[in-house]
Amino acid sequence: MKLILALIALLISITMASADTYTGVVSGVKHFASGGAAVDLDGKYPEQKMTLYVSARDEATVGKLPTDGASVTATGTITQYHGKPEIKIHNAGQWKW
């Protein structure tokens, strides 16, 4: 049983990593004191379906962040962060709204 669960988890992570586009509605934007921001899509933290993360280092190349209620399409590698899917946004070309 443990082996089956491990295989299922592996298949889910492979599927998530191979996906590269997500479209959702902004539910909240959190700006971090140390710089950077997290944009929650389709639900507020901790119930969001996707997080778009902008590091402090990438803020200048990303530009303006979307606001609550905006429909956003983001492109990038979907990874898991604390059990939630996330796309790291490094430049303005990775998303549109």
C-alpha cells in the first residue's frame, strides 16, 4: 500500500512539473517585508489553487502585479511549495491579465 501511495504521489508531481500554463482569478496579493510577493489564484491562502511567486530579485523585471478579481494566465514550471502548486514569475512575459 505504501508503494502504491508513493507511486501516485510521484505521478502527481511529474504531472504538475510538466504542466506549464495556469489560468485563474486573483484572490489575494501578499507583499513580503523582505521584498517579493505571492499572488493567490482561485482561493485565498491557505486554500488557494495556485500561487504565483515573485521574488524580491525579480520585482523590477516583473513590473506591476495583478489586483484582486483579475483573470491571470501564467506560464512557467509548476512546482510544489508546502504542498501547494506554484509558478515562479521571473519576468513580465510569463503572465498576462
